[in-house]
Amino acid sequence: MTESRISAVMAVDGGGTRCRVACRIGDTFHSVETGAANVSTDFDGALVQIKAGIEDLAGVLGVKVRDMIKWPAFVGLAGVTDARMADRLRAALGLTNARIEDDRPAALRGALGAQDGVIAHCGTGSFLAAQQDGVMRFAGGWGSVLGDEASAQWVGRRALSAALCAYDGTQVDTGLTQKLLADLHGPAGIVRFAGAATPAQFGALAPDVTAAARSGDQVAQLIMRAGADYIAGIAKQLGWQAGKAICLTGGIAMQYADYLPTDMQSAIRPPLGEPLTGALALAAEVRHEHH
């Protein structure tokens, strides 16, 4: 076992929904899952979840935590906004051989493996990322107030705005706008809902929009087209060209497929793996950097 321990790597992939801690030792893979871990919204809470995951995994493997935290590691976490945050987390976890970043590099590497291409991730939040000759570039992901275009919450908010415009008579009234006005008890209800809604609650409206778009609703299609235009524009700015792979990841991303330019539609590929796979691949690179 000592021989294969030398090849051990550890990975953490954490966000607003859950945190996963995994390791690969030789050819064997183990992972455990704990609760949400966003270090910018709740540093201490995230720390509790990550530490619990590391302890659980150490228990599964029958190793000591103090040995495990010396393994080469990649930690990808929502809310790691700069080097200062990464250093604070490294110190708090006691990791001695870790690369700590936000959750986007692991998602990019997981989806594309080592190949060149672009991912458009649209879940509750959103970002785009490109990989070219091993170099990663990122755009977006700046949160629901200032960004996250084409995300589920963005779609929900756009639909509510359109419903209010339809009520004013400044935008066409459709089945979607009527449904939203009815479901939320008129314009006052929409304003009240929007004043307190979380990104996830805005995002929960997105399935109504995507379903309406598929059935030909004019307002819903306008919103989906705007999201697709954003994805296509940023992908090209990140260096996407016809023939290069594009992966659409996250809950709502595939809904944009039919609205993308034809050359981009034909380049859509399913992701090769998940963010955790990507995090383990990046942890292996940390090992090679130190040898």
C-alpha cells in the first residue's frame, strides 16, 4: 500500500448545493459528499463541510487526516475570488501541497479532459470557459446582481420583467406573461416576490419559460434567443472557432442548443466527465509540479 500511497491525490469540489471530497490512489477512487460550501458567503460554514468531508474520507481509507492533508490536492470551491481567499483557506485546512481556486477550472477540465474547446455552464448561476493548449480562460460567473447571464435565475428574472411590461402594454402579452401574472397574483405580487427571491427561487421559474419557448411563445423565445446570443458571443471572444468542441453544462444550458448558430450547434459535445473528475486531474498536475 505504501507504494500506491505515494501516488495518492485528493480533490475537493464544492458549491452552493454540496461539497464532494475525493481521492485517487493508483487506480482506486473514493469519494464522500457533505453539505453546501461557498467560502465567500459563509467561510466558517464551508470550512466545517470540507473538514467533515476530509475526515469522512480519511475514515473510509483508514488513514490519518494529518497524513492526508500532505497529499497533492486541488480544491475548487465557489467563492474563492482571489489569492488572499485561497491562502486563508489553505491555512485553515492545513493543506501543504494544494492548488486552491474557484469551482470553474475543475468544471472545465472535467468536461473537456485535455482537449481544446469551450464550456458554457448555465445552472442557477453561469460562466463560460475555454481551454486552448492547456491554457484556461474564464468569463462571467459574477453572481446574480451583476452577471450570471443566461443562467436559470437570469431567465426567471427576464420573464418577470416581461410580464410587468406586458401588464403595462409595452410588450406583447403571451401565455407565459399571463401565467406569471396569474401565478404570482398580479404585478404587485411579482414585485413582492422579486424583492425577496433568492437566485434559486428565480431559477425555479425557468422551466416555465423553456417549456413556453418550445411551444412557440414569443416572449419566452425572445429570452432564450438573448441567452443563446450571449453564450455564442462570449464563446467567440474566448477563442471558439467552428469545429472546436463546445459543452453545455448545468441545468438549463442544453435548452439554448437550438438557438445557437448552426456551426456552434454541430460542435456541441456531451461533457467527458464531471467537475470532480476534473479536480482529480488537476490534483495529479499538482503532484507532477512538485516532483
